[in-house]
Amino acid sequence: GVVDSSFSFGVNMEEDGRAVFTTSIVCSSRCLILVQDGEITRGRLMASNNPEAVSRNFTMYLSKGRHDIDVIFSKYDTTYQNSGSRNDRVIVHEMAVYGVSNGGAPSCEPCQPGYYASDSGSTQCTACPVGTTSSEEAKKCTKCEDYYYAPVEGSASCLPCAPNTNSNSDHSDCDYNDCKYTPAAGTTFDLAPIEKKNGDMYGPIWDDKNHSFWLNPCKRTHNNRTCTDAEGNPILAHACQLLGAPYSYSVDLGHLQGYEAVINDDEAMASPLRSGVKMIFKEGNAEGCRGQGGELFPRSSIVHFICDPSAGVGYPMSAEESALCVYEFWWPSLYGCPVCNEDDYTAVYGACESGQAVTTYVPKSNPNRCHLFSEGAVTTPPPTTTPCTEISIPCEAGEYYPLNADDNGQCKEVTPGTYSIGGGFELDWFGSYDDMPDEVVEPKTFIMEGELLKSGQGTTKFVINPSLVKDGSVSFTYKVIAEGLDGGFQFYIDGEPYFDDLITTTAYKYVTRVILLKPGEHSLVWSFEGGTLMSQSTRGNYVAIENIQIAGTKYADRQRTPCKAGYYQDKSGQSRCKQCPANTKSESGAEACEVCDEEYFSLEGASECIKEESCEQTDFTVEYSLCSFSDDDEDKLVRTRTYAPLSPVICKYDDDDLPFEDNGESQTCPDCQPGFRLVQQGDDLLCKACNKREILVDGECVPSPDGTYVVPSATYYDPSGSYLPIGSSLLGNVFHTYCTGRCGTNGWREVNGTLESGYHSIDSEVESVLTMSDNLEVAGSLSFTYKLFAMYGPDEAVDSTDNGLPGVQFFIERNKVIEEQSKLVPYHPEEDSNIQVSFDLLPGTYTFRWVFHQPLGTNRHKRVLLKDVTLVGGNKGGATSTEQCATGSYYRASEGSSRNDCTLCEPGSFASKKGATECIPCEAGTYQPYEGMAYCATCPSDSFQVTEDRTACVPKECIFTSSSNVTFDLTALNTQRFIELPESQKILELHICDLLQDNTSNCYYDPITEDSPPFIAHTHACTYPIGKGGPVLGGAIDAGRWMKIEFSTTEKSSEERQGDDDSVVPEIQLTYSGDQCANSVWGENAKRGAQIIDSASVIVRMRCDPDREELVLSQEDDCALYFDYYSLSACRVCEEDDFEVVKYDHCDEGGEVEYFKVRKANCNGIALETLSPENCKHSVSFSLAWIIVIVAVFLGLFTALIGFCVRNRKIQERYQQMLDETEFGGNEINNDAAVGDESL
């Protein structure tokens, strides 16, 4: 495609010389003159758009020896659309070769500038050495002046160095001063750390025309294989541009480096807070760069280094050709900040003791807007002491007491631009524990992230032990991210918890607490339990604290505290500063915020404004007017398509020259999505759904027939534009949003028919929250597509300093119970990929929440996009067809139900077919405990009976008999029990035979539509969670609507068999079952209905033990609880053979004969029963011992009696003898007998 013509010649050079060509060129398109010396290109001259002859001269230098020269004329335009293109040509008017072996000199030639001849009769001029130059016809060379240099031999003139650089010692080059620049006394920029040490270059950097650029600050050499000339040789340059097709080489955008200050006035430069520095690259390639007079001038570049303390080395963000052949780049970097010096720190005075105050030094801004990576950088100065006046005068917030004021003075109001907390200290920058005050003590396990103080892994704490000299307070601003965590945040004051329970969420918002404190010693502890760190799948759980103030540790602040950069205070006597609004900035101590210059912008709380780039198409969003009838066709609906810049506006554009050909065009309105119709609302035509219980048929809303129901559906944010949006505004009506942190938008924003998480500050941790709420009266689903935009483009190098991991969380809140869906929606998914997810939904009241998180430590603006949000079953949707009522439900229009779904059959009734218009009561002998069932069940045995309302099958008595006539009487166990389950943190309620009652039970389902949760009726057992305050109302699982009795036997042990002929023990087992417990999106309580295999169950095995009364949990798994009940009642009922009669005779004691019935086997019966007693029979019986005693006594008495009788006989005989003597012997009395009688 290239047309060439050429001529050639050969020369023998006797000495080094040159060939000079005088030409003119006619070129209506694009032309090239190429001069080659063999294989080496010696000259290149390009021309374009010169229909008239233009003079072009050039010189080529030839070394001694033979040279074969080709002069080639090439055309790069082969279309010949221009009639004059066939006349394009080059005319060589003169060609002179100097230094050839043939030919002579008609006269002496003067030496050209840059050459000299020191002797007469010289056959040639000598090139001036580097660093020197000469005028024409010179005898010697002159050294370049300061700030000028000559880089090659034979320089016709000395070239000026770039701004603010000087020439080196031999003036062969310019000295970059090790990439340092001092624009004013005390202010130095050191950009040396930006230099690429591995020989590579920064790039590619793209402009809005898709041109690619490469940068090489601080040196020219590199090994980049893109920044090369046409022969592939590296261009020694600081900046280059890769030319597009048909070229395959780069052009030099500047190989001479200099510097310029961003702020040039001396007063401003005296400030230590500078916005950055400019690096200038000059003397680039001049090809194609012509001034107004047609003269060529070299390309140049300007790199705007923007002071950004959090950016590290940073990376060039954008490129722009701001003027012809002048290229500008913007590069946020730490090294765009000056080197730290003494003025970058401010003194903070401690308490005044013994006339001295310890003075510490802190950065004037946080993070400090200077860097320490340079020789001579000033680190934080060591503490010193400052003379002061001791006081005991208390000052209020907004006041201070000057350090050297008299003790009898007065408190002063702080001036605008400053604030005071009234005597204490504040923590609002968390850089290092070394920078914390002495009151901060161990354990120091919270993580310091600069702007935020965060809890870490596991249980971590941050402790301050202040000593207050007056009434004071502690205040802190925090947010808690720990929803669903078994842990959370707590604040302790002197060992006592401040919050009633651990805090697990603040709804992604910052909350400020102010707590009053009395004078004295205190211990303040910020504690977090169960903390986790960020990962690809989760953002972590933590508390983040952005500010802590302790007031009362001093009687008064002894100085004013300046507002930090990005804040201001326009009033005096204030205790806080105010944040600067968007598109303004401020330095430390500002009384007002400064409005950004034209073509600059900022987000709220900014210390610097940012250069606006030229807007690209992605910086706009399409907007449509509401539909209206066309002026040309009254039956045609049209709308207008326009483009508007995204908010906040961060780029420059021209309203009259937007990059969209269809801006302002009118187009036919698409249809509403199925189930919606256009409705006149005031002056507007909007897509609206029919009422509940109605479907759209041929453009009209009609009621759904009996036996059917409607499943409405609505799709939001379909970027294809196939249908009209629903209503007039989705964001603010259907969707709601908010944002915390330094947000550029108030949360999410609408972009080209989708939702996007917004544009926010990279210097802040940001939470952008989006919510959507609706009520589902029928089962439905939610689906959506989302994409996390890649952190870097495919042609961008990854910046190692960018450690931010953005992501999105998605929550489903049903009936006030929140669950994060991290399995299907991981926190940080595959980047730049559309991910579609779907969730099945049960009826209920829902809030769906998307949370985009942009962490600290990122150097790029991250975002997530959401589209095609489809909610099936929500009341805000529309429908074009109906569904039959499912079995177990019905619908009849005459009942006037306001709900969309079919009515479930009540317990005790059923509907066995779809599309029912009524439910049928259970037949006699059958029952159904659940609502919404398709059948009724029969009782399992004669031991059970159906309740009167046919909703339950309950035991007739708590007595059960097996087929082998073994009976168990559990009546004594039939009480309501509350059993704690430690492993699952739940409570089991169990009633052995009777049903649980509402007035004594806590068994309540999750709330569905009622204000209060429904009670689980007709059940023997349920489980529910237990919290720190006791049972949690709601969330119970039915585990006992169905009851089954099983009989079995167990082998007796050898000990049990002693004296017993039976080898087995009969047993009874009670099995209760209820709701399904299989895990699903809703957990255990996913489905209620008929008895199924994976139902929540309670199995109680009765263990016969007359000496024990204990219910023992033996096993707990996902679906069942297994208990062993040790009890006498667990034994079989005793029979007659299980007893023996024992007799006790109490006749010897004058009592009765007693009889007792004693249980001799392990069975359920009375252990000891007293029978009727009997009277004693009067017969004497003695034992041998008694007989011997009695005989001995009798013999003794008998012997005594015999003796008495013998004695008495003798006395009687003597008395008779005395009588006889008296009668026959006179009156004489025998005195001996008388004495004897008395003695006797």
C-alpha cells in the first residue's frame, strides 16, 4: 500500500563529512522522505497536508569510507480520493557532499556553529566537545553557561535546562539533583522513590482517545520494549507515546526533566501543607508539532504529582493532550507531598506540674501530608518541657486557658478555625500505639488503621484508664458489623457493662455515645468478642471506632486545637469542627472551606481538589422522559432520550457537544412488562399493576376465578430497555438507599438502567446500603444479577500498595429475622463477571438488603452493579394468568378475602384436589392437626381417640397395653417439662400424653403476617431457641404433633435374673414427630405439613428403674432428640404373681395379727400394701426357758409353803400343849412359850 520512488548515489569519504540536501515537497496527504546509508537510516522527514511546495532542508553526517546512499520518497495514502494526490512529489534542488575524495574547494568554507578550526590551512573543522559550543567561523569553543548544556559534540548552541534544574559540572547534561526539588526555603520534594529500579516504565496510561503513554520519571534509560523507535531501539526519554497503526514505534514526549511548584506565591509556599509538585519533561520529538507560524517545536509533558499520603508510590491515573503536543498526567502519590520538616508538627501541651508542661509533638494533619523517605526528613520531635502557670480554674467545652496566663485570669473562647473539648484529650487518628497517650494501657489488641480503630480476631480489647480532676465524660463514635454473630461489642466502665447485651449491628451507621463520668480513677474498656478478619468470602465481623473524647482529665485545655484538613469552624467557642461539603477543600485550622477551581472537584471532607478529566461515555447515564402522545400521531406514545453526567460530576464536558449522536432524540415507548398497563396519573402515563386478586387480560384487569390465586411478578432495572420502567421513580419509592463514610453519592445511584453502588472517597471506609421491601402472600422467589467491577483494567499494572478488598453483602430479612446469604452471594466474587443468583421465598414480610463495602487501604474507586432484579410473589407485582389453589387450600370470591393467596384448610379439615372452593371436615375417627392438608389421618390404636374438633389424636389415658397384654401406666409422668439442650442452645417442651397449652407454653412459630407469632397447637413437644434473657418468643419447631407407641423387650443382666425365671424386660418407647427439620435457605423451620421422614422428632425410651426418677438426654442430632426416662412408671404394671403376703403377730403384746402385701419384682405397682389385721387367739405357750423359770419358781414357792406348814404345825402343837397344861396344871403360865410366840 506504499508508493515509492527513489534515487541512489555512492561516495568515497576521504574524511568525516556530511551531505546537505535542499528540497521542496508537495504532499496533499501523508508523505515520507527516507535517507538510508546501506541498512542504516540516516534521515527521516515527514510531511502532510501540503498541497503547495514547502521547502525542507536536512543534513546527514557521514564517516570516512565508502557510502551507498538511497533517497526514497514514499506515499502513505493510496486512496487517491484527492485529485491533486497524483502530483505529490519531492524536488531535490541541491545536494552537496563535504569530505569526498574527489572534488576541490573553490574557496575556504567557514566553520559552522558548533565547529572550530584553530590553525590556518585546516582541511576540516573540528566539532566542539560536549558541554561547549561555538559561533560560525570560530577558532575555539566556549563552555556553556550555567543552566545550559550541550549534550553532543558539534552543538551549534547550548540548550537550556528544564525549569528549576542546573547543568552538571561539564555542562554535558542537566543535573536533576537526585530527583529533588526545593521550591521555597524549608519545602523540599523528593521524588526519587518513584524511580523504577528494574528498568521498566509506568504504563500504559490511556487518554480519552485511547492513546497509550509511558512514563519514566527521574531517568531516561529503560528496557521498555514499547518506547522504541522504528528500528526497535529504546528511546532515551522520560515519556513517550506509542503511535497507532500504521506506525509501530513511539515518539519522545520529553527527555529533559525539570520541576515547577503547584503554588508559586511565596506566602502560600511558606505553608507546610502543599498540594503537590509538577514534573516537567521537555525537548521531545517535534515531528508534526507546528506553531501558528509553521515552525516546528518539540513535544513536552507535565506530570502533576498530587499529595496523597495514603497512596504510597501511587500510579499515573490519566493522560490528556491539553494543547498541541503538550501532554499532562495526574499521579496521586505520597511523594507528591513534601519531605517532613519541623513545621509539619504541632506542639501539644500536657498537664502543668511544678511550672512545667510536657510538650509532645504530633502531625498537623492525619495522615501527615509529608513523607519521611528522604535524607534530612524530620521525624516526630522528642518531647520537651514548656514553662506554664498551674491553674485550678475549670473551663467549659469551647474554651481554653492560655499556657502562660495568670492563675487569676479567665477562660477564653477558642477562635474560628479551632475547637476545644474543655480539658481532656481526643483520639481521632489511630496510626500507632506509640503515638497514643499514657492513659492507653494493655491489652492493646485492637488494630489501628489510621482513620479507624478496629477490633481484631477473636476477643480483643482497647483500654483507657483516665484520671479525672473534674466532672467529665467519655464519648465515642462507632459502628458494629456482626449480624448473626454469636458475640459482639461491649463497652465497660469500671468493670460494669454499659450495654444490656452485646451489640451486633448498628445498621452500618455510625453511632455516638456520650457517658458522664465523676472525678477520680476510671477504667474504660472497648471489647469485641468473636471477631473475624476479611476474606474473599466474608468481610469480617468487628467494631470500628472513628473518634474517642475523654473530657475532665484537666481543668482546662491550655491551647486551641486547630480543625484538621477537610474540616472548618466559622464560629468561636466551639467544641467540634464541621466537615467541608463536596467541591470544597480546607487546610488545617480553616475558618471556611475554599471552593475548588474550575475543572477541579472534591468529595466531602477533602483537603485537596482533584483535577477533572475529560468525560467519557461511561461518565454519563441515559435518561428518558415519561411517555406522552406524539404531536404527529395522537395514537403513538413517545419519549425523549437524553444523557446526563453521573453524580457527583468528576469530569469536564460541554453541554453542547456531548459524545452521543442520539442525545435528545424522540423514540417510540416500549410496552409495560407483562402484568402492567399504562395508567393516566395526573399529567403522567405510568406503568401500574392491577389490584391484588386481579390479572391483566387484553389490557383490562379482571378478578381471578374461584379456586385460583395470582402469582404477581415485577422486574426492576432491566438495562435492555425491552419494557418501560414501573412507576415514575424506583429509587426512593421501591428501593431506598443511604451511605456512611465519606460518600460521593447518598448511597446507590441509577446508571443506564441499572443500579450502581456509587462513587465514594478512597480515603474512607464506606458502606453503601440498598434496600427493597415487599410482602409476599404466596410463595415466590427473588433473582438478580450483579457484578463487582475489576480493581484494575486488563492493561493496567497492579499497584502493590492497593490492599483494599471491596465486596458486597446480601441479606434477606423475613418477619424481622435477618440472615446473610454469603454462600450464594460471596463477599468478593470473581471480578468483572456477571453473577446471577436466585432464592426461593416463603410467604412473609421481606426486606432485601445489599451492602457495598469499600474498605480503607484502597487506591482505586471500586463499585458493584445490580440489574434484572425480579421478585415473584410480591404485592407490588403484576400478573397475566392464575394458578390453581394447591391441595389443602381453597378460594371462594364470595368470602371477600383481601389476601392474594388461597386460604389454607383449617386443622380438622382437608382439600384433596387442586382448585378447591371449600374444605371438607375430617370424617369421624379421623383427624388432621395441621392447616393446609390434603387428607385426614386415623388414630394408630385403640389406646388413642380423636378430639372433638378432629384436630388431634390423643391417648385416652396415659395407659398403654401391648399385644402380649403387658401394660404400662405413664400417668404419673404426664406433666409438662422444660428441658434445656446445651449443645443446640434450645429448650425442649414436652408433655408425655397431653397436648401443650397456650397459657403455659412458649411454643410459637416465627411471625408470618400477624403482629404476634402463632402458637403451635395440637402438639406434645416443641423446641425453641434460648437467649441470654430467657426463651426467644418465635422460631419454635413443632416436634410432637404425631405420637407413636412401640413395645419391645430387653435382655436381663445376670444380676437381674437371680431368683427370677424371666429373661427379658418389657419396655415401651414414645416417638413424637412434627415439622420438617432438613436444612434449607430458611433453616429447620422450612416446611410444615404431613408426617415425613426428616421431621423434627423426640424419642423417649422408658427405662424401668424403681430406685431412680430421671429424664436423660442420650443423643442430639440434626433432626432428633433421644431420651432415656428412668422411672418406676417406666416399668410394666404389676400383676398378682409379682407380690407376696407377710404376717406379723402381736398377740403376746395384747395386739393383733398384721398382714402386708410386698412387691417382689421390678414392676409398676405399690411396693408395700397393708392388708386387714386379725384378732389374737387366747392359748398360752411358753418357751423352754420360761418353763424352767416357772418350775423353779413353783418349786421354791412349794418348798417355802411346806416349810411354813411344818412350822405352823409345830406352833399349833405347842399351843395345844400349853392349853392342855393350863387346863390340867393350874394357872401357871409358861413364859418361854409366850416369848416364843412373840418371837414367832
